[in-house]
Amino acid sequence: MMKKISLYLMLALSAWTFQACNENKRNSDDSVENANDANDLKEQAGTGEKDDENDFAVKAANGGMFEMELAKIAQEKATSKDVKEFAAMMMKDHMAANEELKALAAKKNITLPTTLGKDEQEDVDEMAKLTGAEFDKKYVDAMVKDHEEDVKLFQEASIAGEDPDLKQFAGKTLPTLQKHLERITTIDKNMQ
């Protein structure tokens, strides 16, 4: 009898703990985590894409929003003409790519983040506090790092992606990202 009561208590505690963990996931204030959780549920239910495709779409959307947010700040705060021109290019190119990705995600039943992930928002908030040459240098450093990661992400998706539409989007967008990386690397070298 005591073993049965203990077993029931352990099961009840496990169920409560599991439910509490799920509640924490659903109530996260990180839009990227929420998108990943929603996509995991869709994949498990058989109504969404596979994990790699979901991850690519979420990372691409978050990265695009991050670059747009920093570009807005750069257009206001940058002192370098090259940095301002680069920021304008970011706004134009990423706006188009972000819209195309949103349409593709809707077609594929992929949930994208609606706001920046926590880490990226913290970076944006920190950048917004900077001014002058210090801002220019930090912005350029962030864009070099971000575009190196973007190029790698999009190269992998364009080669190894399983979904033909996402693979095509990655392949189509990759040359633009490579152009951005080349341009921001040149700006970085000229600043030193």
C-alpha cells in the first residue's frame, strides 16, 4: 500500500514538474525561444518542417531583424560616411529578404520570432548607448561577426537543406550576404 502511494506521489510530482517546465517555455519573453518551441510542437504533430529547416528560418529571421535594428541606429548615430552607407544598404537588402522569408515561413507553417531574441536585444540596447567613433567601431565589429555567421548559416542551408524552397531562398540570398561581408570587412580595414 505504501509503495502504491509513493508511486502515485512520484507520478503526480513528475506530471506537475513537466507541466511547470512547459509553462515556463510557453511564457518565455524571448521571441526566438517561443518560435523554436512552437516549431517543435508543429514538427511533433506532423504539421511543420523538420528541425534543421525550422532552426535555419528562425536564425535567419532573428539575424535579419538584428541587422535592421542596428542599421536604424547606425543611420542616426554613425559618424563615418561609409558606415552610414552600409547601414542604408542593410535596411534595403534585409527588408526585402525578411519579407521573402516571412512569406516562405507562412507557406511552410514555420513560426518566426516577432521580436529580437534576448541576446540580440541586449546588444542593440548596448549599441544605442554609444556615440561617435566608438559607435562606428562597435557597429562595424558587430556587422563583421554577424555576417561571417550569416554566410556560414546560408551556405550550409543552400547546400545541405532538405526543403527545396528554403534551400533556394538560402542560395539566392547568399551572394548578397557575401557582398555585405566583403563591404563591411573593407570598412573595418579602412578604420584601423
